[in-house]
Amino acid sequence: MAGRAVTSESRRSTVGAGPSAGSARKTVAAAAEARRFSIAVSRLLFEVIDRRRAIGHLGDVVSPAVADQVGVLVRHDAFRIVDPASPLTQAPVGTVLQRVHVQMCDISAAEIFGSYAAGARVRAFAGRIERKPCRVRGPREPGTRRSLGQVEYRWQLVALEFH
């Protein structure tokens, strides 16, 4: 037999060589959190694109560059599709989010991609989310000023493309 024989002792030594249980839990928790955030921000994004919400609703969940990009798309009616079946009303057809997929890069970054329906067409989008530090106000103690000393890490959409 060319190679090392696998014994129960060698199996035990390789089991502990992988990531620790704490690290695995962090990865699973980050993936679940990233998925929830991706779905929520995608829904919000398409509501803004359809003008069901104002661009101000995007707030801090998208980077300033993405907010500017979406603002330009909305201003120029880039997603406006008129239903050809109703030529009298010329009612615009909305965009509908269909699927969202998340591929983790590490516990603080993920690539997202998915599909949406715009009229009779199905199109794709892709983006990147990252955990960014965000200063938050601490609890207010009686007689003291509230400080911005605490930092929380929150997900933010930092890149976005439509295809």
C-alpha cells in the first residue's frame, strides 16, 4: 500500500485540525444574517426603483455611490416598461424581485446576485455587501451627554449592477 494507513489515531488528529466550533458558528451566523439583509435590501431597492418608496428610505443600508446610482436610474426612468397589452392606459409595469443568492467571501463580505421580472422579461442583478463600522449612540446616563463612542458593524450594499 503506497501511502499512509489511516488509523483511528490519525483520524482523531485531523478532526481537530479544521476550523474551531466557534469559528464555524460565526460563519453560519454571518451567512444567515447576510442572506436576511440581502433579501431585505433587494426588496427595498426594487420598491425605490418602482417609485413605491422614496430614495431616502435606502438610508445607510446602501453606500452613497449606490444611492447615487439608483437615484440616476429612477430619475431617468431606466426601469419604466409600458405594457403593450394595454395601449390605452399605457400603465407602467413594475419590477418584481424573484430570487436572491448569497455567496460568502468571508464573515464580513458577500457577493449577492439574483433575478427580477420587468414586464415579460427576466433580468439579473449582482452586487456586493460588506459589514461596515457604524457609530451609534450609547445609552444615556442621567446628567451626562449621549456619546457616539460605540461602534456596531452593520451590513451595507456597496456595489450594484443590473444586466
